[in-house]
Amino acid sequence: MRQNFRNWPVLLVLFVFSAPLLIMLTFLLVDAFTTKVPGTMFPNGVTLHHFRFLWTDLDNGSWGIWGVTLNTFNFALFTSLAVTAISVTAGYALSRLAFPARGFFLGGLIVLHAFPTVTLIIAIFLILQLLGLYNTLIGVIVVKAALELPFGIWVMKGFYDTVPWEIEMAGVQDGASRFTVWWKLILPQVQPGLLAILIFSFLSGWSEFILPMVLAPGNDAQVLSTYLATMLLDGGTQADFNLFKAVGLFYALPVIIIYLVFQNKLMNIYGGGTKG
Amino acid sequence: MRISIENFTKSFGTTTVIEDMSLEINSGEMLALLGPSGCGKSTTLFAICGIHRMNSGRLLFGERDVTRISSQQRNVGVVFQNYALYPHMNVFDNIAFPLKVRRDSRADIERKVKEIADLVHIGELLHRKPAELSGGQQQRVALARALVREPDILLLDEPLANLDAKLRLEMRSEIRRIQQQTGITAVLVTHDQVEAMSMCDRIAIMDQGKIMQLSSPKEMYEDPSSDFVAGFLGNPPIAFLEGVAAEGGMRLANSEVTLPVPVAINLPDHGAAVRFGIRPEFFQPDNDLKIKGRISFVETQGREELYDVTLENGSVLRSIQSQGGSFKLGDNVNWGIAGDRILAFDAAGNRL
């Protein structure tokens, strides 16, 4: 194939700009598996010592990496299930049903979508305190799901908007109830959107830091991001950075795997979800 | 099953699309709702199947009042313009969907889907997805799905609009065959007069939410009630001559020529405006009522040739003649109108 411009200048520019990222990732990987003399640049030995957190309890008061990982997994999973379930139904309603104050909800959705949610954190703190959900995983899940919803609903509405009306009318004429039509005929058409929301909100939950830190600082509800943070804070000047990087690698691994497996599905969100 | 629409009114917001319309469709008949876009024909169709609720009026299927009954309980099959096949299901599941919703037994579903698939000639395609079918095949699937649960009424919304010319011809006779074979009452919505005339027992021609005329295709073509109807039916279309009523006939506008009027036509008072409608097949070289003009356009259609003849006063008549005439663009001709086939209309467009 003849190309109408050269590749290498583009590649060079891209390389220069992504070099810092690349270097950081390389050192994350290298440092996690090697030892070196402080102050030197290059490692002098290979070790798995930094991964000791996987099989021994670190003496920092939390209940071990596996408990924290389970917490993180639960947090991400239930957040994404809640977000998906609500987005899929709310998106349909906003796209198809003429209910009162529909315009208000649509407008509100856009505002919330662009809202700097951190500013709400004190109010949320008070509400959770009142409900007795402060310092529990459920509390953080509820808050995280609520904050993810505007995005999810908006994307799902976009997907529903692309499904022709006639399919719905045909289903109704075929004798199916509105619910059957939605479940059997419409939902399969928006499946790519559903999957994308599921994965995106899972990843977003997996990497959430602020909410668990502020709303569930206790050890019982600790997740990997706060676990990492306490490692830094507790260690002070003595912090073991190689251990920190090993935990970081462990923490990032699922994200990378999910991205690799589902990257095509995730791209769908830009294909179908942009119609207002 | 007989359909009666009584005093049907429909408005969207403040625009009234249809006002006080009544229409009776006989059992087993295929009726066309014909009209230009925006005339309310699709609105009427969607009111019959229950997608649009009627603002006022009554709708009866047989003796049963279905005005307030939901779409699901009306037992109406609909074929949509874009077919609305379910893209994630194969042909079998598409056709079986109405039966599955009704919870028929699996053996019944198998049998009925097979039967209807054979009727519409898609027996070999049952395992394909809609995306793997041609337009004509999709159309057949849509028909099969609409017919499979033996509805009382079949509604077709511009069913041929998305097909190419050759398939359109084929599906036209196919739909008619299937309708006659099943004996179902059918309503066809179309803006194409050829479809309406060739497929249907009767045509209801609509304009601006009103039914202008309701009769059989032949009757409507030969005996239109208004100039709108006359102009809508026929291809190539009818040509109109403007003029005023005068002694002995109609004097053409801007001209001294007076055309005599057939005895059957009662002209209004002298000086009142009248229009003559003359179909292309009744303006031929051999007819008796001669009129002079110049050929201003020639279109070769294969079997026939179409001529536009511009008269001395500037108005245009069309003539369609079988191949072989040696007329050329720019020729001065003196052709004749078949005097007894002239359609005359008054200033408001009503037939005289």
C-alpha cells in the first residue's frame, strides 16, 4: 500500500511525548522484581522479596492483602452492577417514555455529568453518618454508584436513541408487553453499551481512591488504593518503595488485563453513545 | 373482518392532522390509503393498529369496539416501511416471536412458522439473520411475521418504498397473491398511485386529512371527483387546460380557441373559470377535436413515446403513443382530443 505521508515523524513525536509514561511503567516493572543499592540507577539482583505481602501479613494493622483485594473487588463489582442496572432502565425511560419532567431530568443529568463531585463530599459524609453507613463498604458503594450514574445513564440513552422506533412498535403489534419488548427486543440491541458501562464502572470502582479514603477510613472497608496510601503514610521516611511498587503492580494488573480483553467492546461507547 | 372508522379526529399538540373522518373497509378487501406525504394516511394506519390513540371518534373491528383497546389485544399484523425485523434473531425466531409471546406450544410454533414461510417462499432462509437477506427477502419475512398468528387485519405501511424497481414489481403481485390466498382484510398506505391501483380493490385518496374520493381503481381513474384526484392518478399524469365557460363550450385562456363540451357536462354561467383535464391517451393524432400546437418535449419509453405539445396559448397537453410515430421535437402538429373523455372541473376543482 502506498502511503501519502511518512510514518516515522509521527511515531517520533508520539514516542517523545509518551516516553515519561513508558519510563515510569518500566521502572515500576523493574523495581518490583529487583534489588539495588540506594542511590544507583541500575539494579544488581533479582528478587521476589517485594512480593512478600502476598504470603505474609505486613505489620501495619490492616488485615492482609487478600482481604483488601476482596474488598476492592466487591466494591468495584457491586458498584458496576448497580450502575449498569439503573443506567439500562433509566436510559430507556429517558429515551422512550414521555413521563412528567423528562426535560428536567435530562438537563439535570448533563449538569451532574459535569459536576465536580468532590465538592459534595462533606454533604455526603454527613448523610452517610446519619444513615449509619459511614465507614462501611456499602456506604461507599452507594455513593460511588450514584456519582457514576449520570455518565452511565447518558451513554445508555444514546444507545437507545439509535434503536429504531419501528422495532418497538412491531413488538407491541406482535402482542408483546412493553416490558417483554424491552427485555427481548431492545436490550439485545444495546448490549454493547451495557457491556461498556459494566466494564467502565468496574474499572472506575477498582481505581477509586478519594471516596473510600474519606468515607470509609477504617480497616474493615479498606480497598487497595487506600491500602497503598497507608503504606506510604505509615512508613514515613522509612517507606519501602519497592514494596510499594510491587503492590502497585499487583493493583494495576487486573485493569491492564481487562483493558486488553475488552478493548474492542470499550470502544463501542464512542460509536453508539454520542447521540444526544 | 370489517373495519369501521367513525368520526375519527387526531391532533398532535395543536396541529390537527385528521378531522372527523369516517371510513368503512369491507371484510376480505384490500384498501389503499393513497395521498401525498403529510396527508394523514400513516396516521390513520397507526390509529387502526393502536400506536396512535384517537382524540375522538370510534373504531370497530366487526362489531367489536376497539377504540380503547391496547395494540397487543387488537390482533392486527403490521408490516413497517423499514420492515422492523429483529436484527439479533434469525428468520425463524423473527417469525416465531408473536407465537412465543402468545405461549403457543413448541410443536405448534414449528408447524405454523413452516407453513407461513412456505406461503411467502422463504422456507430455505429460516436460519439466516436479517442482515444476510436481500430487501425482497426481508420484506417477505416481515409479511410472514405479520401473518403468522392469523391476525384479523393486515396493515402495510409503504411496504415497497425501500425496494428497487424490479423487486417492487415482483412484491406487488406477491403481496396481492398472499392477501387473496389468506382472505385477510388489508390496508395499504402508499404515495405511489401505481401501487394503489394495481394491488387494491378500492382506493381512498386523501389530502390534508380528508378523504377526497373512495372507489375502485378503475372508477377513480375514469371518473375522478376532483382535479386533485385526476391529477394524482395516472402516469404520465393528466394535463389541464385553463379557460372560461363560453357560448358552445370552453374558451381557452389567452386564446380565441373554443373547445366544444360533451353533452353530459353542465357548464357554469358564461365567464366562469373552468378546467379541462385531458389524459395523454385521449390526445392522439386521429381524434376528432383538433387543436394546434408544437411538440416541445419527446420522451422515449421503449414501447411507447411521450410527447409534450405546447399549444398556442402556452398551455401544455401530453400525448402517449405507441412506437413508430415519426414526430420530432419542434414539429407543428394538429392532433385531436377525444371529446367524450374530457374531464371538466369548476374553479374550486370539483368535477362538473
